[in-house]
Amino acid sequence: MTVSQILFELGGVSRRTFYRWRELGEGPAAFKLPNGELRVWRSDFSAWLRRLEGAAA
């Protein structure tokens, strides 16, 4: 998934917020492409969301 796709699925979270979560180690696992763009496997994104839901319960 691209960062734009993730932001869309999160319902309007800002790009800055996403990168801040990454700086703090609180975002989903991601990897960089050779051109420097970030990508997240959908399975990692889904697992991250489930962890957030579990922590909120």
C-alpha cells in the first residue's frame, strides 16, 4: 500500500501524523523502495489496525 492509500483508509489522517507515528515507532511496519517511497504490506497494515483496536478495548 502507498502512504496515500493508508491515509485514505484511515479516514483523513494527515501525512505528517503518519510520519510522526513512524518516528515514534507507533506506525505500521513499512519498507522503502529504491526510489525512497514507503510501502506497507496490506497484511501488516491490517495487523497494526487490529493491535490498535485491541489496545482501545
